[in-house]
Amino acid sequence: MPAGRAHEARAGDQDRPADGQDRQAPVIPGGSRPRATHPAPDGATPSARARETGADAAAAAGRAGAARVGATPGNALAGSEAGADDAGQGSAADGRAGSAGAGAGAGAGAGGTAYEGQGSAVADVLGGSAPPPDGGMARREGDRLRFVGAATRRIARGIDLDEIVLGLCRATVPTFSDAILVYLRDPLPVGDERPIGPVVLRLRRTDRLRPIDDLTGAEGAGAAGAAGELDFSQLPMVGPQGDLPAAELCEIRTGGALAEVLRGVRPVFGSAAGAKDALPELLGSEHPVPRGQRAILAPLRGRRRVIGAAVFLRSPERPAFEQNDLLVAAQLATHTALGIDKAVLYGREAYIADELQRTMLPDSLPQPTGVRLASRYLPAAETARVGGDWYDAIPLPGSRVALVVGDVMGHSMTSAAIMGQLRTTAQTLAQLDLPPAEVLHHLDEQAQRLGSDRMATCLYAVYDPVSHRITIANAGHPPPVLLHLGGRAEVLRVPPGAPIGVGGVDFEAVELDAPAGATLLLYTDGLVESRLRDVWTGIEQLRERLATTAQLTGLDHPPPLEALCDDVLDMLGPGDRDDDIALLAARFDGIAPSDVAYWFLDPEETAPGRARRFARRALTRWGLEELQDSLELLVSEVVTNAVRYAERPVTLRLLRTDVLRCEVGDDSPQLPRQRRARDTDEGGRGLFLVNRMARRWGATRLSSGKVVWFELPLPGANDRR
């Protein structure tokens, strides 16, 4: 039978089929009956016409109430969306406001339902309508359980605090209540932390239907206020729209009514003895407490303590809450509180992970002589903020620089911790000036000491700006790409080697040309490998991308380094972020041979005098005679100290870049230390002079001895800066 005629038969005086059975209209999932599509027959009774009119009015109210006002800008959502979490699970607010309206209209004439006009088929059964005479109590309770299941699933989908609270609000308004207020402790305790000071609740979010005057007109709103009921047009809002008076902060008084209700954990009606005083304390004295069972105060208890409270409210036009609604509120509050607890713990772990990742990577890159550096790091995803990728640039003696990129397997705190240990080990080995192959060998031994399953890939390169050469050793890492000045991109042929941690494998280093103006790109496999492409396809795409970028900027000058890094990352597609990415770019400027002076000095008494003469000639050739006195004095002191302990020839090198750098090397591994000389001492003042006159100085131990260096500012350097 069509839905309209079924309604007519039900709305008539005593329309019965010939077989005498009470045949009812089809029922949609959730219990709502179809809305009549034809007017009642002329012979219909006044009660039938009243039910018909009530159905139309309720359907209109349901369509008007379906539009809600969210608590923050941009969160407006149709009322039907709140209950439409799981289609076919009893929460049928997916636009079937007419069906719900029919049930609401029928209830208006006979006591009404608690969910009338809210666009949810479950509302007809859950909200307080009398149980059907045909034993529909089981169906009613089943629909209630389906609503709770759909609501808790929506709450559980949230991963952070705001998503969980929003899920609670959207799941309950308007299906379960006309308005909701969620208060949380400020600040929220994390784990086993014990709060210090008074307990303060802050209004985190509210959700409600549109103001009453939007639904029933201004007269209806005034009548509600005159009756002493809660005026939903004055519900507090959070955010830029929240200009209405509201108790956004509530300090819980020890021994007060609110403290007692929260300590009881179980939800209570607003008309209960303790809640009558607790609600004004929470909502604010300017808000009247709803009469009857139109408010539920539900404490939000996490794993160890109460972390907030939720207030569910119903308007005067809607039936009050039932006793079973307390069970629904308890389920919603429990799932919300446990979700908030987990979200807070997750937020703390994410913060720790961010700090760990930040401290494991260099805050800034050095700017050594003859090379410019730029870097990027991208985590795999927002939910995996830590990883094992790292990069580093380590200044070495002789104006050289070590370039390091590595990748520890995994995306966890353990991977980040291992990465930090390997990075520290690499820095220590670099300061010893070991060859790249030796550095990887010691890193392999260190990884085996950390554990049998600690594996990583690493590429270690040393660039010498004086010789314009670079030495590279690889441990299972993707090969670097060299972008030449003319725009040609080349994948360097480097022996791949075995990953660090395998053990018992020799590493091989190769020495290649590093022409001035070229750019070396070191990266981890997250840049070139994903589920959609293999690593060699990604490397070829990277090479082509670099060549294309160089063509766009011109063949006579290289592309800007920072822009080049950004352009390389732009090649990543939506499905290419399976792994974290570390990127290190080095632009080779080099040092011209005309800016370098180099001598060997025999370890004898005449060496300091010869060193002064060589330095004087170099300054004259460079036009830096103003530095002659300072340089001769410092060179004499450093060379004298080197000759005292050296057994092999001493090296002296001067470099003219943005500063004048002097390097003195010998075969003694003992590093000089500055000390305060006594008045009667004949020596011990050389390093004191170096420290006072040089802009910077230092000493570095090498595998073959040590190097002592100092820098003097060039004349007019301050004016050029």
C-alpha cells in the first residue's frame, strides 16, 4: 500500500482491512512512520486532522532545526548530519526530516516524543514516546543502542582533542539534545601528573540549534524566557562569535555542589538535589536552570581523574529526558573522556617527538670557506613526526667541510635516538680527520654495538675548496647528484657499499672533481622512492628536475640554492610521502689558486724567521701590507711552538677569502692549551697573544698530527659588511 494511503487508513475513524487484522504502515529503520503525501479524507475525524496538521508542522520544524549553529566559525552543519554517522545503524538523520516529522506530529497529539522534529528516525523511539502496543519496546531499546554505537564510533574517530569534542557535539545535537556544553580542565593533566592549585574548568565548545526566535518566532522565545526556562538564544558560544555572556571559566570550590557531582562520576538530571546548585555554578548565575529533567550534567572521567563535564540540554518544546537517557549520557561521557585522555597523551608524545627531532638535527648550517649550504627536512606524515633521517655539515681543518646524510631504518623514537648517536659519532670521527671510508667503518662498528638490528645507510663526503676535489664513501645510500654550471645533471658513480650495521664489510671511497659553480645534492630515499615508483625511477626524475631548473635560470649562472631545494621538494606528489626526507645541497665556490700560499718548513731554529719572510711576501702580493705586523708576530709564535715538538717538516698555509686564515701543521698530536704565565716565566705567552689579536683561533687533531689555525679580518671588512 502506498505510504500516503497507509497514513489515511491509520488516520481514519476505524478503517480496517477485510481480514480484520490491524495492518500498519511500513516503518523505516529507526521507527519513524512515513509522512502522509495526500490530505486526509473528508470523513477523517478531528483527531486525525490534528495528527495530520501536527505532522506537517513538526516536519517543518525538523527542517528548520536541521541547520545548526556550530561553536566556531566554519563549523555550521546541517542537523541531519549529526545523526547520520552510520547509515543503516538506526541513526537515520540523512535528510529524512520529513519521516521524523511525521513521527513527531503523531507524538504531538499524544504526549510527543523526545526527539521530535530533529531529523532522526532513532529519535522517535529513544526520546520518550509511549511504547507501541505491539511490543515495540525491544525495537526501541535496540534503536537506542544503535544510536549509542554510532555516536561512540564518531567520537572514537577523533585523534586530537578538538576532533573528539567536536565528535561528541555533532553526535548528540540535535539527535539527543538541543544543546551541549563541554567543559574541560585548564590545564588538562597529562598521564600521572598531579595538578597544583585550584581546579578550573574552561568552556571548550558548545553546540546548539538555532535560537528559538529563528525556529518559532520572537514570541516563542519570549514565552520560554518568561516561563523561567533556559533560553537557547542566550547559550554561550566559543570563538569570534562568542560575544554572549557565558561562564567560560569555572573554579571548582572544594566541598561545593559541583565538586560533589563530579566526584560522583555518574550523570545526573539537572533537577536532582545536588545538580540544582551545581548547574548555576558551572553555567553562570545569569543562566536560569532548566526545569524538570531537561538538563543532564555528565562528569567526564578519564583513566585516573575527572577531566571535565558535559551538559546536555533540551528546549521546552521537546519532551524531557528519561531515566534511560542517563545511561546514554554516561556512555557518551565515558568514551569522550577516555578519548580526551589518549589525545592529551598523544599530544605530549608528539611534542616530545618534535623536540627530539629538532635537537637531533642541526639548528643551522655552518658557512665554511669556499662552499654554500642549504638543507631541508620533511617528516613522513603528521602522525609520524620522528624518523631516522639526518644531515650534517662539519668544518674540517684546511678549510675543508664534511657533508653527511644518513637514514636509520624505522619511524620511531628509537630510530631518532639511534640517529642521534650515529650523528654524534660521525661528528667525533670527522674531527679526527679520518678518511671517509674509515669514518663509515667506525660507524658500522658503533651500530653493531648499539644492537644487532640497528641498521642505517649513510653517505660521507669531504670537499676541499683548495684542490676542488671531493672524496665520497657510501654505505648503502642513494647516490648523490651533481648539477654542473652548464645545466647538466649527473648521477655520480659511487660504490654502493653495504648498510651500516651489517658488519664485516669494507667501504670504498672515490675522489672526484668538484668544479666551481657546481651543486652537489645529497638526499635520503624518501625523496626518490615511494609506493608509486622505485628508487631508480625517482633518481632519474630528480636528475631531470635539476636539469630543467638549471635551464630555466640560465646556463651561465647556477640557480639560487634555497629556491633549488624548494623546487626539488615540489616534485613530490600526494602519494610520495611514505618516508621522511633529508636534503642537503652544497654549492662549490672553491678557493682560487691565486688566493693560496703554501710552504714546508724544516723543524729547526731558523723556521720562524723563514715563516715571517714567506708571510710578508704573500701579503705584499695580495696588497695586505696593513696586516704585516700582526701576521708576522702570530706566525712566529705558532711556528715556534710547532718546531719545538715536531720531528717532520712543518706546513704553513695562508688563505685569502673573506678573512686571512693562517694554518700551521706538525706531526705532534698534542694540542696546545692556553695558560696564564707567571711573571717569572720566560715562555707561555704565545697563545695568549694569538687569543687577543686574532678574530678566531683553534687547534684540531689529525690522524697525522695537528693543525693550529687563526684568522685575521681583512682591512675594510667592516665597511664591506
